[in-house]
Amino acid sequence: MRQVSLPALTALVVACAVSAVVFAAVQGAIALLIVPVLSGLGISSRTGVHAVMAAASMLGSLTAAAVLCLPVGWLGPKHSVIFGAIVGVVGSVMVARISPPLAATESVFLGLRWLEVAAFVGGCVLFSAVGAFGARRVAA
């Protein structure tokens, strides 16, 4: 069994601890940009608004995943994919616990929430692997 270095383990614990806060802060910042984007592009239809909301939530999830998991992958290149999956799942569970429950009639927002979770977990795995690739490239 391979040993995990102390800096990698510390980065994993810190990333898991702050993942919900970082996710919420990035999503909040992206949400503030939705109205200016809609008015700037002249989008007023319901479908257009939902498309912009989906794109913004994907962008926010991937940004939060990059902020959290690039350092995790860099510090723990041997276990980067597993560490990224752990950070993604822990962050998603914490966000699901603090989010208010949605009514059954809000199916669009339920779909967006699942899209955010999938993008966040996938982004954490991807960006952790990218961080590990960068660490290996620098070490070589």
C-alpha cells in the first residue's frame, strides 16, 4: 500500500472542509452575472433564460472544482483521481445538506441542481488529474 504524504493529506482535508463554502461563493458570484448577461444578449424567452442559467451553473461548478482540486492534484499526484472524487462527493453532500428543499413543481431548478453536482464532481476529478499531470511534468 502506498503512503500518502502529509501535504497531500492536508490539502485533501482542507479542500473537503472548505468545498461547500467555495462552491457557494463561486455560484453566488456567477448568479450575480446572470441578469447582466441576459440583458446584454437581449434574451427574454423562457428557454433562453434556462439555457443561460444552465451554462452559468456549469461554469460556476467547474470554476469551484478548479479552485479546489488543482492544488489537491498537485500535492498528491499518486492519488489525484481518488482525492478529486472525495473532494467532489464531500462538497456535493455538504451543499445538498445546506440547500433548501425544492418543491416538486420546480423541476427545472432540480435539473439544474443535478447538473451542478455532476459538473462539480466531474470537474474535481478532472482538475485533480490535471494538477497531478502538472506536478509530474515539473518533476521530470
